[in-house]
Amino acid sequence: MTVLSFDENGVDVVYEGTEFRLEKALIEEAVGKSYPDVTDHEVLKMVEKDPSLGGEPRRIGDIVR
């Protein structure tokens, strides 16, 4: 299971027992959108090859406010 923890500057990730950070600039460059407009599903796709996406995608801007 992958755990994503969002804040204003990036995302803390726990993937298969490994913890790392995805910085805001890296996410924006990879997705091609401003950070608040990126969705949790898009970030999960950056981490996992074939993620199980349940529920509606949520914008980071809505998550961190």
C-alpha cells in the first residue's frame, strides 16, 4: 500500500516500506500543471506502475487547504 501525505511544498510518500519526498517543482514538471491543480491520482501514478485508483481524484489545492 502506498501512503501519500500532502503539504504546500510537496508530498511525503511511503511506497513498499520506503519513505521519500516528491518536491512541488518535480511534481509540476512531471505532470505539466501547477501544483494545486495536480490530483492525488496523478501523484499516485508517478509512484506506482499500475495503481489501484479508487474514488474521485482530488486536487492537491483542495487537500492542503
